Amino acid sequence: MPELPEVETVMRGLKPVLEGRRIAAVELRRQGLRFPFPAGFAARLEGRRIGLLTRRAKYILVSLEGGDCLLVHLGMTGRFTVFREDRTQNLGEFYFEARAGDGAHGAHDHVVFTLDDGTRVVYTDPRRFGVMDLFPEAEAPAHRLLKDIGVEPLGNAFHARYLAERFTGKSAPLKAALLDQRIIAGLGNIYVCEALHRSRLS
């Protein structure tokens, strides 16, 4: 399961590819992922210029010309592959270079974004636990997947006093409390276990 650092890595890899580009075409190879795609999803994306990419918890947020936001969650097995004439890059798989043609027409390649410079960005997800949604960016704070998320663990709002206040009166095991996305955004099993080990806490 990609956790906050992996999602941040993918988002940073997508930024130089997507920001400022226009979406020329969107090909959907199925009706949805974990949930159905929004009505008119491909048509609403085509022709739009891409603005800033950011991350919130384990979600990638893509600002679009006209005020909409594309939300992406990688689920357990989701990944993006960027196909350019000069090279192919699997984002989030670090230095792995795919062979030319790999991943473009695989059984698990569900969404293909073609940009105005000819670059293709392919979303692959064997288990289909990923999510894509499209909504007005102004509604992001109230979005059903974002509204109850806690503070970012790498932001200034996260500190010992905040953690102590949120844990006051809790009877849950420490690991379960740290995994609660309403308290801290983006933490998953791997990094919570590592943090507890380094802190010498059970």
C-alpha cells in the first residue's frame, strides 16, 4: 500500500510532466476503479490545462483550468507510467526503466492521459483499489474523502502538544491511534511501525 512518502514521490515525479500542459485526450478502459468514474469524466478533462499538483494525505490533487480538481488515490497497486519519445519512467518505482512499449496496452492499464506534447501518462492498477474523482476545487475541504483528514505529519501544525491533545482520553492501542487518519494524515502500517520501533514503544 503506497503511504505518504510513496505518494509524495509519485506526485513530485508527475509535476514536471503535467504542470502547465493541456490534456489532449483521455481514454478510459473500464467504467471505474474502486468507484465508478464521475459522469462525463473523460470529456470534462479533455482540453483542460493542468495547474498545480499537490498532495493531501495519500491523495494527489491536480488543479485544472476552470476551477476543477482531479483527485487520485493509488490504492494498493496503482502506479503511473510516463511514456515519452525519449524515455519511459515508472513513477514511484525509483530507477526502474520500462522497456519501450511496456505498460501501454496491458490488461491492468485502465486510464490513459495524452498531453498536448504527445506524452502519454498511463494509470495501471491490477487490484483496482485506486480512486479518481473530479469536482470543483473550492469544494475540496468538504469532499467526502478529504473533509475528516487530520494534520500533515511533516507540516508545522503537527507537534507534541497537538498529539498529546488528540490522544487525551483515548483507549485505543498506540499503533491504532497513529493510524487514525482523522488525527494524522497519510500514515500507514509501515511508517507507524518504524516510528514506534525507533521510539522504542510497543
